[in-house]
Amino acid sequence: MTHPIYLDYGATTPLDPQVAAAMAPWGVDHYGNPHSAHLWGYEAKAAVETARAGVARLLNAPPETIAFTSGATESVNWALKGLLMAPNQTRRRIVTLATEHSCVLETCEYLATIGAQLTIVPVRDNGLVNIEDLTRALGEDVALISAMLVNNEIGVIQPIAEIAKAAHAIGAIMHVDAAQGFGKIPIDVEAMQIDLLSLTAHKVHGPKGIGALYRRPFTVLTPLLHGGGQEDGRSGTLPTALIVGLGETAKIAAQRMTQDHAHALTLRNQLLNGLKIPHKIHGDLEARWPGNLNLGFPSLAGRPILPLLPKIAASSGSACSQLTGRPSHVLTALGLGDTEAKSALRLGFGRFTATSEVDIAAQHIHDVVMKMTDAQD
């Protein structure tokens, strides 16, 4: 079977061979528990701490502020539940955006069932929040504002520093879901005034099953997982190989960030130039990670195109939404109707996407849209 061209980098990315090579020794030869008090454990502990320092460096954060988790979803849950359930927490309201990932929205909705108040701020039709709209929604009862750095479906980059400034003006905590931004765009938790930040490895050529939570010092969170007390409240034996993989991912990202961004931008422009058919770009084109392109085709009148594109592996929204069959809440928040949202095409590309693959994909999309348009006429 010939595999289609992989253009679903928003769902996950290919593992970088350099990352795989760094991980390999820690599954078979060096299998010690990093919490054990002997040579095997000390070696594993040293590898974990090297990785922790690498992740911290990419965020301009002290290493001790990084706690390893199973991925961004766990990190988000820990940040939001941990803050709202902290013993000293008297504020009960969460503010977030309509275009957040489901792990944020579902966690917020769960907290609302046990006493929290939830305010969801709309976004403009370009996917970016209006800071004035956000500010009007705030008050001294707000415990936390949660906003995604790079949107997983439309790639737009929210003005996190401005949002954080508004949060701190009322004494609230700023949480950022950086799953799609970590390792792709510069993140400075000090300059951006971020208090809590969730990240994962597999969106930037690292392994699945590993992520981290950045916690500004003295930010009190109740643990999600109780047990041995590892990771300053996140209990469980650390997966050394995966953590080493995350550390190597961060190291490579620091070296390649500018190069990867330029490559993604070249691919995006090449694909758009190759379409030569009427299309609509969902989300702001400038304030955006260029490796994400979400398209609609007006001539199709809302008919889904994805099933008719066997030569490419892409999606119509987040991998999570594909399971439910519901239209993308991100696209409907931009003002698209349900039918139009279901017919969207999300393309993701990056480090290992070849320019020749983009040319083939553009031609394939062009041909299918033209065929569907002619059939409709």
C-alpha cells in the first residue's frame, strides 16, 4: 500500500531520528529508576535533570519550575484543577477563550460542575481575541485566565503578553496551553508574564506520552496524582527514555527554530500558490504559525472534501473532534456554520515535509475541487 503524503502535523509530528537515538539507551541498557539511590538510579536522575534544564532553557525558566507529565492534557488538568482546588484558593471564576483546545474547555466545564464559575470570551472572525472584550469580562473574582498560544486548528498566535497583563492587573493567574507553540516560536515566560504553561513533545518531533508543566515559583497547585510525591506533587515513576526524548526535542528546537519557521513559511506559500482556485483561509494569516493552514472552498457549498483526497493525510479539525463527528468549535467560533465547518481542510507541515510533496498535494486538492465544482454545475 502506498502511503499518502503526511500533512497532519497539527495532530502529531514525525519523531526526529536524533531524538530517537538519544532515547534508545534509556530503555534497555540504562533502565534504572531515577529515584533509586544507586548507580543505575543516579545515571537516570542525571539524564532527567539534563532534560529538565533543556526544557527550562527554551522557556527562559529555572529548571526547578519544570515538572514532567504524560503530556499537555495532563498538564492542563493539573494547572486548572490544581489551582482552583488549592486550599488557599478563594476566587472561583475561570476565564478562557471560545477557541481553546477541548482539554481546556472540558476541564473548565468539569470545574463548573463542582462550584467554579466559567466565562468564555468570544474571538473575532480572524480567530484572535479582542483585548477589550477580554478585559470587560474580568473582575476580582477571577482566579485564572487560560489562553492557547498557538491554536491547534487554525494556527493563530494569541497576544499572550497582553492577556497576562490583564490577568495580573486583577490579581489572577495566567495559564498558557503551549502544546502547539513549544519549540516552534520563541517563548519567554518572564517577558510574557506567564504563571503556568502546559507543553508536550509530540507536536514538535518528540515522543508521545511526555510533556511538562511550568509553574512560576510560589504558585500553589493541588496534586492530581497522589503517591510518592515525585515531581513536587506529580507522583509516579518517571519515564526516563521519554524525558530524555523531550530534552533532546527542546535542544533541537532551540537550534532549528528559525530554520523550521522559514521552511514552514516556504511550504505554506508554495501550497497556496499552487492551488489556483478560490479558497478561504480560516484565521489570521499574519499572526500565525505558518505550518498550519486551514482552508475552505466556497465553490463546494459546504460539501466535505477530505474523503475525496486519498493522496494526502490531513484532517478537517483537531484529532479529538474527528472522534465525535461534531463540527469544529474553533471554526464555529469564527462565525462559520456547521456545514461549512465540517467541510474545512486542515493542513499541517514542517521539518520533514518536502517541497515536492506540497506541489503534489496542491495539485491533488486543485483537481478534486475542480471536479467537485464541475459535478455540481
